[in-house]
Amino acid sequence: MFWIILLVLVLLAMYVIMIYNGLVTLRAQVKNAWSQIDVQLKRRYDLIPNLVEAVKGYMGYEQETLQKVIQARAEAMKASSMATRAEKEGMLTEALKSLFALTENYPDLKANQNVLQLQEELTSTENKVAFSRQFYNDSVMSYNIKCETFPSNIIAGIFNFLKEEFFQAAEGDRAVPKVSLR
Amino acid sequence: MRVSFYQAQTDNIHNSTAMIAGMVTLLTAMGVVIGATYGDALTGALGAFTVAGGMGTYTWFAGAGTILSMSGAKQVSHDVHPQLFNIVEEMKIASGLPMPKVYIIESEAPNAFATGRDPEHSAVAVTTGLLAKLNRDELQGVIAHEMSHIRNYDIRFAMIAAIMVGSIALISDAFLRSRRSGRGGHPVMIVVALLLAALAPLSATILQMAISRQREFLADASAVELTRNPDGLASALYKITHDDKPLDTANRATQHLYIVNPLKSFSMKSSNLFSTHPPTEARLRALGQMGADISRLL
């Protein structure tokens, strides 16, 4: 009789350990996914000066747009709090969209291999930022589900696993960007 | 009726699990019945699993590398084709998988496949025809579909199914041969065993193809989860199906790996019990349920 109880207790302990480790893993994935977003954002910051250089020669009259891009990039890199950062990132995206829209008016520019490659790299980087945010949210979802469903929620409560927050788009991001073609 | 890609995935996983269970049951039944004709059902069942295990071990380690060389695929880096490489990287980020090797196949026929028994040893390949015909969103959808096969361990799944079908065929063949030497056994069991041996390989193959089709639907739903853009994949499937250039390097052994079956005639409805892929029209409808605008594609 004693041995049966012991066996049950051992199995129970193993089960609890399994769930605990699962929670630890999911939370670590969330943290990793968050830092991956920064990796992509940094890539974008690094690419932009190259784009501006390549484009400047052709788009002499578009100083205002070029300046907007440089400015937005500087502000995004400076931003400290998460909310400001997200807002500045949104403005940088808008500025880049305006710049790409303008290249439509410059056939020589459009044909330039360098610029085309840079455009592809920037498009890809924008996508990668978006996908890394998406993956972060997916990781948060898996982790939160584990935190809240039975029976893992009991263990989550005991060992103080807290729910994580989803990445929200800044208000500025949700507005449709205006592209002025002058 | 609107279906979320999560629900689509759950349904597909339930269906393929049921089918695999069906196959395992068939294999076990064969072992038991054949064993029973000789009076020992348990040994029969164990024997069946031993055969499957033996075949499995061989296939597991032998198969992977040859498929890529068979199709004439060349590995590429970012510099060779930045857009393709970038798209694979984007899907790598969205899925959390390790970066697969990227290959390009010289062929005008648009198609793509994925291979590798787990994400750490995986590869995706696309034809030059595909790169020429699809726009960025469509290419992204196709890559997402292929990487979903990797993510869902479909290549491994297909290997397991093939091993079981092979084992069932082997056992059935051996049994039917042994009957010719006319040894004794329980008469009722003999009849049952003969029936099973005759029908099992065919049933197993039909099940195997049904599983393959189910996993294709699953890969489509998983692709939508990655890109959050069902229109890209829908448009790509439409374009690929309406192209009539044959893919020279595909054959019956590799057809199940491609995104659209390269051997069947290219019609939207073509499919039968032995198709590895569902008809394109059915796939487009499924994508439509997940939010794609398919009105101009059907």
C-alpha cells in the first residue's frame, strides 16, 4: 500500500516538473522573440543611410522627403521608452513609404541596380520587423495559454509565472499613411 | 463559412492522426490474423512490428540527400538571389525555425518543394520558372507552405506512412507466397488472412494518399498562419496550376514533395484516390474560408 502511494507521489512530482519546465521554456521563448525584434530594427537603422546616399544624387529636388527619413531615423534610435519607440518607428515607416512612392517619378533611379537592391533589402527588413513582432505575439499567446489553462495554471500560480503583454501597434501606425507626390 | 487557420490546422491534424491510426490498426490486424492462422496471434503481431521497424531504420537513414541531387538543385546564398533568400529568412523569423538551405532548380515549370526529416536538417527548393512567374507576395506564400511542411514534420510523417505501407505489402506478399506451399492452419483464419493480405496493400496505399492530401491542406493553413495573407498563396496556386510546362526532373517517388503535383494533368479539379495532392479548386476554397478573395480565381 505504501509503495503505491509513493509511486503516485513520484508520478505527480514528475508531472509538475514537466509543466514547470514547459512554462520556463515558453517564457524564455517570449523573451528571445522580443530581443529578435530589436535585431531587425537595428538592421533597418543601418540600411537607411545607404539608401539615402544612393538616392540623393537623383532626387535633388526631394530634399524634404530625404530629410524626413533621416530625421525619423535619428529620433527612433534616440527613443527611450517603449511607447515612444514604437511611435517613432511608425513615423520612420511612413517616411520610408513616402520615399519609395516618390521613386516612381524617377525612371533613372528606378532602373539603378543599387537602388533596386536597397529597396528589396528595405522591403525585406520592414517585413522582418513585422514578422518578428508577429512571432513575438505568437510566443506570448502560447505562453499565456499555458499560464491560464488548467492544470498548468495552478503551477503557474505557485511559481509566480505572470502573463506577458502583446505588442501593440502605436496609434500613429494604424492611420493610413499619407503619401504626397510633389 | 469563415474558418480560422488555427481551426483548419486542428481539423487536419485530427484527420491525419485518425488515418495513421487506421494504418497501424491494419498492420496489427494483419500480424494478428496471419499469426492466428498458424495458431499464434501474438507472435504474428510482434513479427509485423519487427518488419516495420527494420524497414523503418533503413529508410530513416538512407533517404534524405538523394532527392535534391535527383532534381538537379543548386544551393544558393543571399548574393545569388537576394529576394528568394530574404523571403526564406522572413518565413524563418515568422516560424521560429532554423534557417533551411535554399536551392534553385533550373526549370521553366513553376514548382517548389521542401525536404529534411527535421527542421535542423531541412532545405527548400524552387524552380527558376516559379521565380519568374510569381510576385513577392505569391512567392512568400509558396515558401511559407514549404516551410510549414518542415514545421509540421510532414516529411517525417510521409516517411512513416511509406514504411507502414511497405511493411504491409511485404508481409502480405510473404504470406501469400507461403500459402502456395500449402501448409496447414485454421481454415477460417486462413480465409480471413488471405482476404486481408490481398486487400491490405491497396487499402494502405489509399490511406497513404489520403494522408498526403490532408497534410497538403494542413500546410496551406499553416502557411496562412505564417504570412497572415491567404491571398498570396491562393494566387500562387492558381498561377502554378494554370501553367503547362512539365517538370522534367520529377517522378513518382518525389511527386508528393512538390507544392502542386508535377505529374498530373493541370486541371483545377484533377484528383482521385491516388493523388498525393488535393485538387487546386478544393485548396482555393479552403483558402477562401480563411479569408482569401478567390472570386476571380475560380
